[in-house]
Amino acid sequence: MPNINQARIAILATDGYEQLELTEPLKKLREAGATVHVVSLEKGEIKGWDKDHWGDSVTVDKTLGEVSVSDYDALVLPGGQINPDKLRAEEKAVGFVRDFYNSKKTLAAICHAPWLLIEAGVIKDRDVTSFNSIKTDVVNAGGRWHDEEVVTDQALITSRNPNDLPAFIAKIIEEVEEGRHEKRQAA
């Protein structure tokens, strides 16, 4: 089981990520000692969405073309309406999420990010949560939706919104330190 201070974690995002859903995990996981990379479709910076307006930007550390699942112990998917909607239209991003799920490593999605889990075909028969407006999408994809701050199903972690970030981040650390979940079914 890896200690969090030895872990390598990717945060997959593009323009329109919910500001706190990227910046808080980035900050807190780094403070815990993990190496954390912001991974996106292109080099440069990506711009966040802060409640009802454009927010701050973060620097992209790696592009999807520069990384592989074997590089990381966990994958974090921030939400917002724009970010996961853009990413689920990119086969390379969807494939990365599917491959990460199939690796049996920690995969965490918050808010609208379960749209990526749906697109990757990994949510069926899993206990999950999401932002309440996509509950029907989750249920229609076969997920078992729960209205809880954090839901975990064999290292698949989901949360509802920025208010859930403390529990979400704590669960990411816990699951990374547990290691791979070998009994998790492949997509």
C-alpha cells in the first residue's frame, strides 16, 4: 500500500472546471505529500469557472499524450458543467478514464464529472453520487445513486459538489493508501 507522500496523482481537466473542485484537491493532496499533475488536452493554462463567472487559471503540467495510466496511483476528475462536457466528447480523455478504472486504482469524480464515468462505461452497477441535476443520467447509465457527501465503491469515489470537498479529498487519500482494488470488475 503506497503512502500518500509517495503517490503520483493526475487531475484531468480542461477549461471550465469548477474552480474549487480542481484547486482544493491540488492544494490538499500536494500538502499531504503527493506529486500531483494537472493533465489536459493541450499545454499552457486552463481556466476555471467560479460559481457564476470565469475564475483563475492553472498551469497544465502534462498533456494526455504525455501520460499513461501506469504513471499514476490515482485520477481525480473535477466537475463543473463545462469541463466534463468537453472532456466526454474527447475519445482520448474517455479512454484514459476507462483505462484508469480498469487498472483498479483510485478514480475520483465530483459534481458533473460522473458524466465522464458514464461515457467511459464504468458506472453501471456501481454505488455513486453526483451533482443532483445529473442524477437521472447516472441512474439511466445503471449507477446506484445516493445523496451523500462521498460514496465509494471499490476505490471509485464520487461526491456531489464543492461543499463535499473535505470528505472527497480525505477519501482519495484513504483509498490511495489502500492500494489497488483487485476485485473491481473491468468495464
